[in-house]
Amino acid sequence: MNKSISKVFTNLDSRQIYIIIFYFSAFMMLYITTFGMYWSWMDYKNTGTINVGEIIVKNDLFFNGSGKLVTYLAIFSVLSWFCVTKIGARRVENIPKIIKDIFGTIAVILIVVSAYEFVYNFTVWGSLITINILHKTTNPDELSIKYPNPETPWNLDFATKMTLAAFIISCHSFYVIQKSYKSTNLKK
């Protein structure tokens, strides 16, 4: 059995491995998102309120203690992005300079916005954890903020992890674009 598994992986090149990892990560992201949306909808039908991200923060992936769905969603988001950039790295080099400049500018904007949102969410989350500890109640997974819409609070664990993932993806996007300038100049 081990010889057949090693034969399969020996015949794969790195691009094929990135494709397999991408499809697995994309499937897991779809699974987690569908799970969260379905149960959020059911919660909304029963209570009339929704707390963005709360369902995937409260549930573990496979069994109790296996890790929160929100953590895996953030990991699989970053992993999917990394695989996409590895699969299409050569195509980025062939993009015209003006398009790279536009994408680079968008990446910088996304870096600033996601960094701000991450720091904001993390600071608020940490402050609320501290307040709860002083009042002798500690469950950081249940902390929410009624921002930007008071009628639709956001779970701070969800918001913090997803903005961190967005920050990492934005930084990597900028890096890939800048790296493509260097590799294009080396070919000339």
C-alpha cells in the first residue's frame, strides 16, 4: 500500500500537487461557508436575528476539540490563494505593466484596509476579553460587536481571523506582483 501511494506522488509534479491542494482547500471553504450560511439562516428563521460568523465560531470541524471552523476557513483561504499564485505564476509575468501597476495599487489599498480592520477587531476583542475577565466570565468566542450595522453584529473571533487572512493574502498579492517585475526584467 505504501509503495503505491509513493508511486502516485512520485509521478506528480509540483504544479499538480498545488492543484490538488487548491481543490481540497476550495472544497473545504465551500463546505464551511455553506454550513455557516445554512445554520445562520436557520438561526435567523428561529430568532429573527443574525450574528455574522457566530455559527462557524461555535462549531468544530470534525469533532469537539478538533478546531473551530472559522480557523480552518482562514487557513484554507490563505492556502487556496497561495496555490493559485503558484499555479499561475508564469501568467503574472506576461501581464502588461499597466495592469500590474493597477493590481499592485489595489493590493496596497487592500493591505492598508485589512491591516486597519485586523488591528481594530483584535483591539476591541482583546478589550472585551479583559472586561469579561474582570467580571469573571470568559468566553472569547461569544464576543460580538454591533458595527457596522447595529442590527447585524459581527462575531469578533470571526472578524479578527478573516481580516488577518485578508491581510496575509493582500501582502502576498503585492509580493507576487513585485516579484513579477523582477523576473520580467531578468528575461530582457
